Amino acid sequence: MGIIDTLQADIDYDIIDEFIGHYALMCDEMEGLILGLEKPELYVRNVGELFRIFHNIKSASGFMKLDKMNKASELVESVLEEARAAKGPAGQELVNWMLVVNDMFNSWKIQLESNADAISAITPKILNIPTNITI
């Protein structure tokens, strides 16, 4: 039984389908926004947009009872909250960490779209939270 099949026990398929569609769009936007964090002129906008994405994922994954995704997005949101307080641009440590986050969330996108048995575990690399947000 796949992820979608499990979710359908409690949630209407149309809501699941809408979640997966919006989640895929947000995942598709992430990498460009992350790479733009290094540019002073894009930093504030991109941090804000990334924060919005992860806040939305946190809320939706909580509703969907996708606990791993919810916990990971909560962690990312807290790091981005700190990054929003900084003036930027982002340091390499933050960019590299966010790219690890991007890879994990994109792998979950593939797992959701293919109705895999479950979403994979949170990558341990995400626990190496950057200590230097900006340059």
C-alpha cells in the first residue's frame, strides 16, 4: 500500500492530489531561490519566498499527517527565520545546507508522485544546521 493509499483512509483524494501538485511546484522553485541567496540583490526576496514555501509545506504536511516532512520543514523554517533577520548575502554554509534540504524534499516529491510505500527518512545531513548564515 502506497503513501497516497494510506492518506486516502483519512483524507479526500482531491485534497491529496492538490497537495501533491502544490508541493511539486514549491519543490521546483526551491533550487533557483537557494542559489539566489548568494546574490545581495536577491537575498531578502529569496529568503522570504523560501520561508513562505517551507511554512506552507509545514502547515500542509501537518494536516496530511506526513510527520517526517512536517518536522523537517519546521526545522528549515526556523533556520530561515534566522536568515530573514540577517541582511545577507548567504554564506556558502547556508547555501550548501539548503541544497541538501532541497534534495531531500525533491526525493519526497518523487516518492509522493510515484505512490511509494512511504517517504524516506530525514537525511542526517539536515541536522548539521549552519552556524554562519551570511558571509
